[in-house]
Amino acid sequence: MKSGKYSFGIGDRFAQQGEAQLKAFADAKLKGVNITPVWNKSNREHLTIKSDPSDTRKEADNAVKNLKWDKPYFVDADHINMSNVDKFMDSSDFFTIDVADYIGKKASAGELDDFISSNQHFTGEFKIPGLDGSFTLTREMIYLIGEKFLFAIKEASKIYKHIESKKGKGNFITEISMDEVNQSQSPLELFFILSSIASENIPVQTIAPKFSGRFNKGIDYEGDLDIFEKEFEQDLLVIDMAVKEFGLPEDLKLSVHSGSDKFSIYPIMGKLINKYDKGIHIKTAGTTWLEEMTGLALAGGEALNLAKSIYTRGLKRYDELCEPYATVIDIDKANLPAPNEISEWDGQRLANALRHDPDHPEYNPDMRQLIHVAYKVAAEYGNNYINMLKEHKEIIAEQVTENIYKRHFSRIFNL
């Protein structure tokens, strides 16, 4: 089972926009670019919405059937660990194994000794093909990398083997994620992380490291673009070397967990994957939920009132909603409009504030981030919210498809 050269993870909090999402992939296919859709939803999101992984599977299957999609597609158990993976077994065929919580925990002395012994032949001058210069690698450096990451990979191995025992070998895609940490991984660290993944016989198809800069939810990348470009290129070359050195799957590709809408780094990524003829997996989190809110605003009437009410309730519950996402949002509360202010807005004004168009004078990234994490409020409206989405399906679908195709695919794949 393979995810293809290019794959794109699409979050959909309420499982209502599958067809609108898939249409963007169909439009890209017409332009000659085949991108594999991967519907993703985390355990946290399921708990918040009070949904079940089977809902995501039904959404994906129905969209594929209705649009007559004839290419591969997947449903991702996003950011799972051993405590919650079982609930995704029946519905998922793509598993993002999240090891962030295990980084820094120390493996046993024997495991560390084995790790050093298996990699000791790399000591001395160490050069990654394609990169200028070289590293002087010592046994102590290998030990420190093992001390930091080996336990996490051992845990990933346990989770992978558990999934394999239930799903069968070759019947699912494996991703290993270590992006939700404070520090990015160096090229050397990534190389030896891949060494330990190979030694555990995990057929990883995508690896999601941490990059420098801020990957906040729903807004553009914040950081030094030159540094990001250097890291991204280094990681591509490290993966290439590791595949050859350790016998990892030839289609192993870099995964970028974007937190949605990292427009400024998309052209960099596109340029480099073209330069080296490499694949890519990108995960977009809650973009679709934001497009639903934009569509409701544009629909006017009761739909606009509902969108305003969700924002107002979200503002009142700011601390509760933002606390779980504290490491991936940066909101200036002074820039959040008061409820009495937005009560006077028409639908176009609210849509302008929410839609991710940094050049628009009414765009409000602080408001957009708050709405991003306020999907819990919409879930509490239950069928009232879902029925409003269905009533205004066409205008919402336009926002969803346009967002994925024009703001994401066009920038990455130069469509």
C-alpha cells in the first residue's frame, strides 16, 4: 500500500465537506498533478466533536463514490499513540504515530549500547551527499542522539507492531511524527532517527520532523525563510541518504505538519521537491472548518447570525479554548473585535476578517486563530450547526474547494 508521490492531509472537523475537498484534488488531476487525498482527524478532535473515526471513513468513502474518484485515498488516524490507537483500527489505513511525548526519555543502557555499536562506523568525517561541507562525528555525539530519541523510536515500534498485528503487514501507511516539540531536529539527528527506525523494521513511508519557526494554527509561517529552506533541503537529502544506507522504503518522503496555510513556505517546498524529484506529504489541520465559517458569513441571515454567535461565545471562553493549543497559537487579544462590534458587520465584512488573504486590509489573523480553536463551540450547537452547513452547502463548498486548490495546491505545485 502506497500513498503516491504527493499526498495531502485534509482535516474536516464535522465531516461535511468531503466532496468539496475532493473536488480540489480532481481539479489538480485535470492539470496533470496527481495528489493523494488523506482525510485526517485526531483523537482530540473526535473527543471534542463527540464523533467516531468511522464518521471520517464514511465521509471519505462517500465523497470518492459520488465524485467517481479512481485514484488511491486514505483515512489517517492522526497523532495516535498506544492509548488510543485501537479505536482507529477499523476505519483507518494511514497511521500517524506521534512520538513527541517520548523524546528525551532514556532508553536502557543495553539498547543505547546496541544503537552506538550499529552506528559507530559513521564516526569520523561524515558527509551527506549533496550538502556542502562535512561533520566530524564522534561516539559521544551518537550517544547523545540515542539518549534523546531512541526511547521514542522504541515506542513507535511497539505501536507499529500493534497496528500490524491487527491490520496485517502492508495494509496501511505508517508515518512517524515528531513535530510537536520545541526544538527542531538537526540533519544528523534525523539521519540517526531514521537509522533506529530501520533497525526496528518499521516500513515508514513519511516522516514529520520539527522545523524552525512558528507553525501556528490557521495562519502563515512565522520565521526565517532562509533557515527553513536550508532545513527542508537538508532533510530531503538526509532522507535520500538514509533510504540507501538503511534499506528504508524507496518512497519515504518528508511530511510537513503545517498547522494550515503556510503560504510563504509552499513555493520553497515546491521548488526543492522539483529540484530533487522528491515526494511530499502535507497536513492541513482545520482549514476546512474556517472555510465553513466563512461560507456561513457569506450566506447571510440566520447563517451569519450563527457564525457571529460562535465567535462571541468563543471569545467569552477564550482561556478554555486556547489552553490546549497554547504552543501553536499567538493571539493578540487587543486585536479581537468585541461582540458589539461584529454585531454590526455584514457577511462580507466577517468573511474578509476570517478568509486567509494577508493582503486584504480587513483580514484579522488573531480572530482567525481564535475561530480555529473554537470548533468546540460549533459542536455544542449540534444539529443546528450541521443543518446550517447542509442548507448552505453550495456557497460553503465554493470556499472549501477554492481554499485547497488556489491557496495550497497552486502555491506548492505551481498550478
